[in-house]
Amino acid sequence: MKSLVLAEKPSVARDLARVLGCTHQHKSYIEGKQYIVTWALGHLIELKMPEHYDTKYKNWNLDDLPIIPQKMGLKVIKKTSHQFKAIEGLAKRKDIKECIIATDAGREGELVARWILEKIHWKKPIKRLWISSQTDKAIKEGFKQLKPGKQFDDLYHSAVCRAEADWLIGLNVTRALTTKYKDPLSAGRVQTPTLAMIFEREQTIQKFVPKEYWNIRADIGKLSANWEKNNEQRLFDKSTAEHILEKVNGKKAILKQIERKKKSEPQPLPYDLTELQRDANRRFGFSAKKTLNVLQRLYEQHKLVTYPRTDSRYLTTDMMATMIDRLQGMASGYMDEVRPLFAAKGKIFARRVFNNEKVTDHHAIIPTEQRLNLSELDTDERKIYDLIARRFLTLFLPAYEYETIHATFDVEGETFTAKEKVIIDLGFKKVLGKEETVPEANGEENLVKGQAYSVRNVTIHQKWTEPPQRYTEADVLSQMEKFGLGTPATRAEIIERLVETEVVERRNGRFHPTKKGKQLIELVNEELKSPELTAKWEQELERISKGKANPKTFLQKIRRQTEQLVSEIKSSEKTYRAHNLTGSKCPECNSFLKERNTKEGKFLVCSNLDCRYRRRKDPKLSNRRCPQCHKKMEMHEGKAGLYFQCRPCNIVEKAEERKKTINKREERKLLQKYSQKDDFGTSLGDLLKQALQDKK
């Protein structure tokens, strides 16, 4: 008898099959003596859409809302139905005794597998592989310690509740807004409060009125000091500032007080997903989505880091024994940093990182024991790995220690303060790759209380108060985490959704609400905009996953909420005007066309929701460069086939005139397919020859 192993992706399935000794490759599975490893392609099953309950819902109609099925049904996704049929066929084999769920060890991964098993009416035993890294060692140990499927029933119920809640609220509110105001308007239980936060910051900026103020600075002895009163260094009256300047210039300052405090900063905890996305955004300008994609490759393909979609920044106590192995794995790329740690026998200074109670489904993101080969990583992968590796190395170094010096002077009845910092021990900051600036010694050691010092170079600096800045992606992630909006696994997707639906746009790394977004936030129900409500729902989902709340009660609340939200939209008297209407008319129904920005460029689409007319506003640009001006050439389809044109230079080239070049993605695939781990000398040219021979 054999076990059916269900992975989430083909790449993971291949790794599992290799470790489990499965060698017989088939189109949809890999078979061995004890195991048959198959895979989903992401989700194979999804919730039924409204038209599957009643064909009248194919057309969006406000009067048909809310759509609340008594029992939510499942359907096979047509695009990947071939893989579902293959799994269904394997499940019917008489030599299959059990199913081992080996999808991602989290809420979504559980849903992927359970919906497949539910759709094929699986009745045999279920076991669960629950691992935090994809190394051979982790896989082997995981299969030795398989857990009973029942242990994850609550996690599955939580995932179902999340999916159904998003369907009920998102679909109904989106349809209600779209049909009432005749424009595609998207809303949801997480994306709407996130948009509301971005809009609220925009309102604060627009209402802000700058005020002029002045600072007074002076050199006292060898220190630079600032005028201060009641912990405030700003003066909002210029004449007062000028009076103080005249009063103190050239006078003597008496040292009233000097405070020296030794301080220490503990090592930062390892990353969870949200913290890593924030840092990558601040350091490299990466979007949350890009960071997650790169991280996923480091986890699945290179096996260099542990499970990415975690919300914990702690490690379990049993991982203490693995720390030296992890240092050895990364040593080839960080020898200078790791050598002294080996000499100290891997002593861990940040002992607080080991806390079983603060580890949820998965521990923090740290390097695995897999041997690091930096040449196999692309630029983005190196950047993300470097963040994780250096944060991990800080655990083996002492705290950062420094001393603060705070001097308070009296000058003719006015108070001036000087602050300096002296570094005692850089500690963990040695490995963070950030230069810590140390101020020059200014003779503060000689300061004596009650002594007089000369006051020189008194200057006034005029400034203006500034509004808060618009949110970066790092800021949005922080706000989402603060209010419990979404999960580490879904936040990147929510942010991208806001951009794709054109309610916010990225400008110079910051989010600006669009005209459409500003109108949408005015139309949406007040309750749906509230981050507190969504946070309560997320907390309830978390409690369901731990068996502390009833999923049926949660879904009953969501159904009542859906009815209320739709009712409010129907009775609303608010108005909306599409921000992107053009003066052009649709050739099919004579309605006005709207201009839409997409990843493929600008399109003109019909404003009539029942009309499907759309055309490209500007010709599509190719990657081919004009030989004269070197700008991208337009792509056109003519009688003779595809051709490229540069309008400014009036140059035209046929598509077949230039040989096809291999892109980076194809190059990476070839390298993965044909290069051996121990063969670093193989050139890309040799690999291409090998690929051509294989085709023959």
C-alpha cells in the first residue's frame, strides 16, 4: 500500500519525490515504492460564483443583491481541471491507503488541500506534513513526525470562514457599488479600511497649514547647543527670537546640570514577513509583493531560508541545537562575520529569541542549514537573503552599548541644551552593514557643573512646520499590522489590489489616492471603512483557528453584516462621476469611453457595463530598440505579419529580421535544468547546445 502525498506546487513536489525516493515520472505525479507525490497548481478548487447558483446573476443587477447562498458550494477551476482529474484518478486507486497533505504549512495551504479532498469525497485517513523549511533534512524529519490531519481541522475551518467572508462582503458590496454608480468600484473587508487609512493621511496633508518658526543655536565652549524652553526648541515669534539672540550673544553660559547615562540596545529579533517587507521597502524600494516573490524563491527553489509567511519573530527552544549548522551553511558568503562566532563556539547572546509561547504556526524567518552559493542567486535574491542573514548573525553578538551626555546651560536667564552620544561597544551593529557615525570628541569630559563658558556664533534658523508625509509601502504595512488588517500572507496582495483597481497610485515610492479612490471612500459604508471592525474579524478568525470560537456563529454575523452593507448602498443618495471619461464614443453602443491605466499601457474601455468594447489607446511598445534613436519601437500587425515601427525616425522593421534572443527567465530555466550543483564551469552557450540536442 502507498501514501498519496499532495504538494502545493510542482517544484516542491519534485523535491519531496526526490527525498522520498520516487523516481517514476508521470505527467501529473511522481511514483515510488512507498509514495505517490502529486501537486496542486495553487488553488484547483474555488467557491462557486453567483451564476453557478442561478444564471440570472450573470448580469449584475442591484435588485438581485445581496446574494447570500444558504450553503456555499465548491467548483473545479476550469483552467487547471486536468490536474484535479489526475488527483481524483489517483485517489481512486486501490493501493492508496492514506493522503499526506504537504501543501504550505499555513491557513491558505490547508485550504488548497482540504478543498481538493472535499471535492473528491476523500474518506481515507489524512496525515499532515508540517515543516518550516524545504531542505532535505527538514523533509526527512517531517515525514518521520507526520501529524494527524484532525489536528488541523480548526485551521481549515478558519480558512473557510475567511474565504466565505471575503466572498460575501467583497462580492456583494462591489456589485452594489458598481451597479448603483455605473462604474467598476471594488470594495472588501480588508482593502477598504486600508484605502481609508491612505485617504485619511491625504486629508491631513491637504488641511495642513504651514507655520513659520525659528531655532536659536550657539557654540558654548566646544559644544553646539540649542535654545530650549519647556522641552520646546521652536519659537513662533521672530522678534522674541531676535531679542534672545541679542541678549545672549557674547555672554557667559553657566553649566547648570550634566547627565551621563549608559544605555544599551538589544539585538533585533529575526524577521517575520511583514517586518522583512518593511525593511526591503525602506532599503531597496521593493514592493511587498516583490519581496514575497523573491522570498518564496529563496525558500522553495534555493532552500536557503525558512517558511516565509510567518507572523512570529521568535524561535522554539529545540532550535538551539541547529544554530551552529545554520552558521556553517551560510559561512561561504559571510566568512569574515562567521569566523569569530565559530571561535566563540556559537554562543548566543540574544537568548530571549527562544520563546515557545510566542511562536504561532511558524517561527521567525532565518537561514537554513543549506550550503550557500551566492553565484546561484540573482541580485534581488542576494539583497533579501543578506537582510535575513545579517539579522540572524546579530543573535550571536552582544548588545549595542553607548553613553548619552546631556548638558544644560543658563545664559542670561535663557536655557540652552547640548546632547551628544559616545559609543562604548558597537556589539551586534558590526554585522548590520550600517556605518554608525561617532561624533568627534568635543571635550565634554572637562565639563564641570557651575563653571562658566563663552557663548559664540549665536544664529537664528528660520523654518516652516511640515505636514506628515504620504505613506510608503512600509508605512502601509505597519498600519495594517497595527490594526490587524489581513495577515502577513495577504497584505501584499491587498496593496496590489488597491493599485490595480486604480484607487491609489504609487508616485516616487509613496501612495496617493486617485480621484476614483477619493470618491469611492466617500461612497463606502462607514462601518466597512473602520479598521477596528476588520481587526475584530481577523481576531475572530485567529480564535477559530485555535478552536476557541465557533465558525458557524462567525459566518452568521458576516451574513447579517452583508445584508446591512448592501441595504445602506441601495438607500444612499450620494452621487459619483467617473473620473476618467473621455469625449470619445464607443463604436458599438455609442456610450462614452473611459481611459484606463493597465500594466500593458493605456486602454479605452466602454463606460456601459454591458458592453465589452475595449481598445488600446496607444500602440503597444516592444522591447526592440530603434537603431537610430534607441527608443522602444511600436508593435503593429499588418498584412505581412508583425512589424516594428519608430514613428519619430520613420523606421520600420519586420519581426523576422532579428533573431530571437533568450530572456532572463528562459536563461534561468535552462541553467536549472542542465547545470549540476557541482559543475560551476558550464557556460550558457554549452547549456543552449545541450537544450537543442535534447529537442532533436
